[in-house]
Amino acid sequence: MIWSWLNRNPLLLDLSLVGLLTVLGIAAAVKNGNAGPTGIALTIAEAAPLLLRRRYPVAVVVVVTGVVLAMIAVGIWVVPLALGVALYTLTSIREQPLARAVGILAIVAVGIAILFDSGIEFGAGAARVVFLIAGAVLGDSMGSRRAYVSEIEQKADRLERERESENRRAAAEEQARIARELHDVIAHALSVIVVQAGAADDAFEVDPARAREPIRAIDSAARAALGDLRRVLGILQSSTEYEPQPGLDQLDRLVDQVRATGLHVSVEFEGALRPLPTAVDLSAFRIVQEALTNSLRHADAENVRVRIRYGDTLELEIDDDGRGDGHAEGDSRGNGLVGMRQRVALLGGVFAAGSGPGGGYRVAVTIPIDEAT
């Protein structure tokens, strides 16, 4: 707890350190009979620069080394703590070659000074040099540890940002998927309802009994759309009857709804029918649904031909005999075409839409099957 508090207050820590080293230095000078003004002044000069060791580690090592050499010259250097702390600080927070060179030169200079000082015994001098080397090595080790911890923290932050980015991307993809599903479901259901409501209104004026059939078609389309919406939004409970996502096996129901509006729809299958991946099956159904909805709403078509070809790829062709410009992507009606294009792109397929060769409008889609997942 005390160490953590001191780390949060580095200036107080340095003041305490300088005070302690000054007291120890003066005590050592007194013990060795070097407590004169010169000895005390040099002892203070050796410890005082440590107040700036964090901001100017190289300069502090140079200054303290100079004071130590002066103390060796006058024969009063006893405690190597201040220079050891300076070297520790230098190697723990600086990795530049210049800083390392300054530390090495400081140790070498002190070692040479001790070697040529006859007043210092070899063992005592060697112990002081070893102490300085140990301080520098310990600082280097602590610096490496800090760098490693910092790298781990940066990596963790980077992974966290990537995870958040991935979550946002997944959420955006899910929102886009729900938007496509909602558009396809609602657009188709409302188109059928609008057409059948108009038919019911016309029939009611002539023969009220005949209005029941389009009203029933409206009821059926509305119920089917409500079930689709619940399925898309995921609000069905486990106890509620669950219907799987629609696929091409439910194409008859879709075609019957459209035919009930008066639009003639023919469906042709080519190739050997085969089970399709869920994503392909759902997308194929929605593409046919959206193409029929566009023909019903925008193209003033009377006939639509749906051709589905099975092979290594699934090919869809939806041709109508309406106005070729009735599905333009430049206006609000083009949202359905955008949705179809996005579905096909996500499955790695090819999408084309435009005026048909004999007039009308054509939607052509090719979706890989074997590669789809």
C-alpha cells in the first residue's frame, strides 16, 4: 500500500530518497573521518541530482559520476548508492544506444578511478563496481518488464477494440439482414393487400358476395406476413408453433397469392431438384418474392414467368411483360433491387436486372451452391 502510494507521488518518493541517501552518506563520512565541509558538500552534491532523475536520466548520471570521481580523488567516496540509483533509473526508462553508452562509460570511469586509487582496497572497490553493474542490470530488467507489460496492455486494448468493431459489424450486418427481410415481407404483403382491396371494392358495388374472395385473400396475406414478421424479429416463444424460414418449397403458396391478384404467373423448373443450403434457399425465395412484388406494383405487367434452373449453381430468371422502366433503381422503388443485389453478393453470386430482350423486365440471378454455407 505504501509503495503504491509512493508510486502515485514520485516527487515525494524522490525527496525521501535524496534525504535518505544524504543522511547515509554523511553518516559514512563521519564514520570514516571525512565529515569536513568538502565531504558534506560532495555528499549532498552526489544525492541532490536524483531529484531530476526521471526527467533527465542521462544528465543525472553524468553529474553524479563527476561528483563520485571527485569524491574518489579526495578519498571520501564510501557509499555507491546514489550512482547506483542513477544508473538504475537510466537503464530502466531509456533504451537509446546513447543512454546505454553513458551508463557503461560511467561504470568504466569509476572502475578505472578505483583501480588507480591506492586508498581503496581492491575488494572494496570491486564490490562497489559490482554494485553499480547490478543496479544497471536491474534497471534494464525492470525496463524490459515494463515494456513487456505495456505491450501486453496495448495488445489487450487492440483486441478489445477489434472485438468491439467486430460486434458493431455483426450488429450492422444483422440490422441489414432484418431490413431486407422486413422490406421483402411487408412490400409483398401490402402489394397483395392493396390489389385485393381494390378488387373487393369493385366487386362490392356489383355483387357483394363476390367481395368475400379478395377479402379472404387479404386475410391470408396479412396472416402470412404477420408470421413472417414474427419469425424475422425473433419474438416467437418456444411454446408457440414455429414455422421454418421460407424456401423454394413454399413457392406454390407465394405464387397462389400473386395469382389471386389477377397477375398470371408461370413457374418452370429445370435440372434435378436438390436440397439447398438454408441461406441460398431463403434468399432464392425472397428474390422471387421481391421480383413478383415489383411486377405487381410497378410494371403494370399481366404475365410473369419464373424459371428456376438447378445445377452446379442455382439460376433464377423472372421475366414480366410490363413496362421495362417500372423497376428503376433510381427511385424509392429500387430498394427491393438493392436488397436483392445485396443478398446475391453475400452469397458470392451474380445479379442482373433490366429491360428484357422482348420488352418487359428481367431479373437474372446466379448463386453458387457447392460453395455456399
